Amino acid sequence: MLEMIKKSLLAGLGATVVTKKMIQDAAQSLVEQGKITSQEAEKLAEDLVKSGEHQWDDIQEEMSESLRKGLDNLDISSKKEFQELKNRVENLEKRTTMLETAQAQAKATGHGN
């Protein structure tokens, strides 16, 4: 009977969005109606809260994975990849400046042409 009540509450309240208070209130209501004992209500509330937490964790994990896949499909560079490319460009700019400076000095001293 307790399992059937648990499933009914989960279905009726939407287990992933109910709060602990809502679960406790629903269990207390069942106690007041004489359908379960206060010990059963306490166990039911505890089980439902744990179940809801697990479901929430699963949903968050699935959402994170979906987001990762979506970003991969968009072909967007990661922050790390961007920073690596930025560093490479900065290094190339420094090398180019050094080469240009060396060429200018060579021309000025007559060694460049």
C-alpha cells in the first residue's frame, strides 16, 4: 500500500519539482486521513525526498550532456582553445616584429640589399 501511495504522490506532484515541505505536507495529510501511520509518513517523506534528489541529479547530468553535445555541434572553440590560438598569434606578431626590425637594421647598415 505504501508503495502505491508513493507512486501516486510522485506522479501527482511531479517528483522532480516538489519541495521537501510539499512532500511532508502530503504525507501528513495522509496521516490525518488515517491512511498511513506517522512512522510510515516519515519513511515515505524520506524516500520521496531521496528519490526526488536522485531524479534531479539525473536530470542535471542529462542536461549538461545535452548542452555539451549541442555546443560541440555548433563547432564553437573552447576557452582553452581560444587562449592557445591567441597566444600563438601574439608569438607570431612578436617574431614578425623582430624580423622586420632586423631587416630594417640590415638595410640601414647596408647588409640587406
